[in-house]
Amino acid sequence: MVTGLTRQAEPEEGAGEDTKAPSARGPAPKSWRHLPRGQRWPTLALYVLAVVPVLYVLHRVHKAPALPYTDYWQAFARIFTPSGGLHVGGIFSYQNEHPFVVPSLLYYIDAKFFDGTNQFTGYVSVVLALVTVLLARRMLPESMSAPMRAFMTMVISVVLFSPSGLWNFVRGMSGSAWLSANVFALAAILLAWRGRSVSATLVAALAILSYGTGFGAPIAIGLIALVRRDRWWRWALPAALLLGAAIVYAATATGGTTGANSRDPALIGSTFLSNVGMLWDPSAGPTAIIAGAAGLLLIGWSFWTVRADVRYADLLPWWGVAIYSICAAGLISVARGSVFGGDGVQGRYASLSGLFWIAVTVIAVRVVMARQESSLRIGAMLSMIAVFVAVSPTLAGQAISLEPTQRLTAAALRFNATGPVRNNVIPIDQVVPRLKALGDYPFTSSYSVGCGRKPGDTVTATSIRPLPASYADGTNGAVEAFGTPSDGALRFTGWIRRGGSGGEPSCVLVLDRDGKIVGGGVTRIPRADLTKFSVPSSPVGYDAVAPAALSDVRVVLGFADGFWQLPPS
């Protein structure tokens, strides 16, 4: 019987601070203010350090393109009517194969009140991640000292705001879904651990309404009740929720865009293990698979070893967090294994892998390293963080790789030259009328083509100087396409490398014969093909569009020292 998992027990004689019996409802540990002076400020410094990765992510969100990414547009077209009114049925619908009520509401708020920008959902994602950190902190074992709790809070923040998970922040439409499901799942686990089964079940329902991964929430809270041998209704409630949600889903879901579910066990297994271990190896190689398997073994061993020991009752919510993340990884593996060829390493999944490894860390500190010196525990956690951060550039690069395309797409929408970017805004024929009706980005009065200029502004001929021919012949630049027809638009592409006081171009503008801005695009595009500059991905490219009906146009680049006109060939 495991009836004593929530009861206070007497500590064993000689037991250290991290081995004495906790109580799930016992008094909270002393805050940093009540610590001896020698420990007070180092503990506070750890909380300050926990803020650093948050500031990094906020900076990246601020710099991200304002135009939302691909998946946003399908929901946008469902939520709004062509005149910009609310279509209620669009909120209670699926995004691909996922329940999508909560993200749809966030998208509605963004489009209706915040110009429909990517930044709004990015900042919402940051708030959701911060709430996740706070919920995780509330679940830390109460036997931990105040300094150790501060250190663990810093660890949790670094993992959840790691550059590996940048996708969910700089592509806010994605984080609004994944991270909202995580928040409701952790809140449900915390409530279930505290014996509030009805509230936990209701919150778990919100997790399901946020995203498909939320189906793991009722499983986690149901297992908490089963492990504690609670009264039958405490596990029956989440079981009924799971069954009811599954029936509704089976009856109403129309499928998604991911193709048929995986049937190959090896493919599912590879996707699953690499997804769990992705923070160790973003290449989905053997290291990710081995790390995933090792983490699962540690979780299983620790649960089997101490599940009946009252001293470790404070680990129940963390086994719940582990179960939730494992269930989410399993769902991803079945649904996406075929699409990704067994590669479960995708930037948008990083938060789930992060939650899993936070759970592994807390459990390991509490059980495996309970009697070890603090320096050993801290060293192990710092080593884990170092690995996570060291491998993060690969996934961070995935997250920001389409930023130039997004900025070009915004210009194409604004100047009615959408042909080359139609696949970035699907369904574009439904999206554009709704954007105009709502006055959303890029159809806002604040939209800029760069260099402080807006569509329709005039650049006087006297302020433009011609660039030498060397900026078109491959010496200092190249004009690869000048007014080339491209699916109903004119395309202007090339690269330029201009040293001296001018620096890099800040904008690219297409002007008509009167100097009026009739097109625009993006500069500083990474060009990995230009190896002669000895830079792996030299940001010297430019790309602009304008309506195909135009003729006699000029292309100018804005530098710190003024506007310079490109040679036509």
C-alpha cells in the first residue's frame, strides 16, 4: 500500500537536509530574507541570474519580424470574416490535427487589438514561459534549502528560455499553442498534488483545448491519484475527461496536414527518443537517442525505487511532469514520425524536452544525489546547462532562418506583389481582405519600408547617388535580377558589399519615375554561397518586390550616408 505518500514522517536519524521527510502541505522554506547574511545575497544573485535568459529572449522577440508566421494565417482566416468580424465557429475548430481554442482566442486578441503582430504573441509566449517557471518553482521539494531552491529556479529558467527553444518565442504563433498547453498541464499537476482534483481536471481540460499535447495532462493527474491510492473519484475524473475528449476528438477532428500516422515501431521509437533527448543533441543523432533512453531509465528507476517511501512524497508532481512530457513526446512521435523521418528534434518541441529534463534534474537531486555534497549537485546541473546551451545554436538557427523571408513577405503584401510569397501566407486570397478590413500589419499606418520611409513617400532625385559599376559586376556586388517578372510581381535580387563609412544597407526601395516608393523588401540577407568573403553566412544579400504592372522603376539602397541607386544590370 502507498497510502502514506502525503503524510509527514519523522526524519531518519542522521538524515541530511535533503533527505528529511517533506510534507506536501507543510510550511514553506525560509525565504532569502531570513537567511544568514553570508547566504542572503548569493541567493538573491541566483534569482537575478534567472532573469538573464528571459531578457535575452525578450530582445530576440523585439528584433523578430512583425509579420506572423505560416500557421497563424490558417487560424486567422477561420476566426475572422472577410469584413473583419468574428466567426465564433472558427475559434472552436482544429489547427491541423490539434484542438486550438486557447491559441485562437489569443490570435483574435492580437488581430483585433494589437495590429496582428508577431511580437504580441511572442511576448505572450514569454509570459507563458515565466508562469511555467513559477509553477515549477512551487513544485520544488520543500526539503530543499532556500539557496538550493534559488539555484533550481535559475536552472529551470535557463532551460525553458534556452536558445534551443527560441522558436516558440520569435515565432509567437507557435509558442502561444505549445506553451499555453504546458502552463495548464503544470497547473493541473500542482492542483492534483494538493488534492484539488476537481480544479485540476478543469484546468487539464484547458490544456487539451490549447493543443494536442494537452491530452497528456489528465493522464499525469490521474496517475498522481493512483500512486497515492486516493479515493476512486480522484482518478476517475481525469480518466472521464480523457475518454470524453478522445471521443469528441475522434468524432469531430478532420485530420491535419501531417499525413498518415506512423506505423513503423522503429520510426516511432527513433522520433520519440530523439525528441526526449533533443536538448543534448539537436542533430537527432545517437547522442539524442541515448540521452532520451537514459533519462527515461532514470525516471523509471527512481519511481520504482522510492514510490512507496513517504520521504519522497514531494516528488509526486515531478513524476507527473515527466509523465506529461513523455505522453506529449509519444503523441508527437506517432503523429509526426513519418513526416520527419524519425527525427523528433524540432525547435518548437524544445519546451517539452526541457520540462522532461527539469523533472529528471529535480528527481536526481532529490534521490540519486541526496547525500552528496552541494558542490557535486551544483556542478552536475551546471554541466547539463552548459551542454544545452552549447548545442543550442543549431535549433536557434532554425528558429530565425526565415526572418528575411518574413520581412519580404510583409513588403509583398503591402505593395500587392504577393506572387513570389504566396506559399508563406495560406490561404492568401482569404487573408489579405481580412488584413485590410482589420487594418492589421502590414496594412498599418506605422508600417515602414526601412530608412524611416513609408509606402507612398517620395525620395527626391537630388538625394540619390549612383553606385559604380563594380557593384553590379561581381566585384563589390551583383545584380542577379532586376525587374524580373515573378508570378505577377517584379523581383529585384542581388548582393552588395560596401565598406567605409556607409556600412551595410538599411533598406531597399523600389521607386517609380517620380521617386514614389512603390515596392520594397529586405537587406542583410545571409548568403552562404559567397565564400570569398571568408564568412560562413555573409549577410550581404538584398531582395525586393514591386507590382508587375510598373515600368521604368529604380532600385535604391539606403545606407548610413544616404541613398544610392543600383546599376540596372
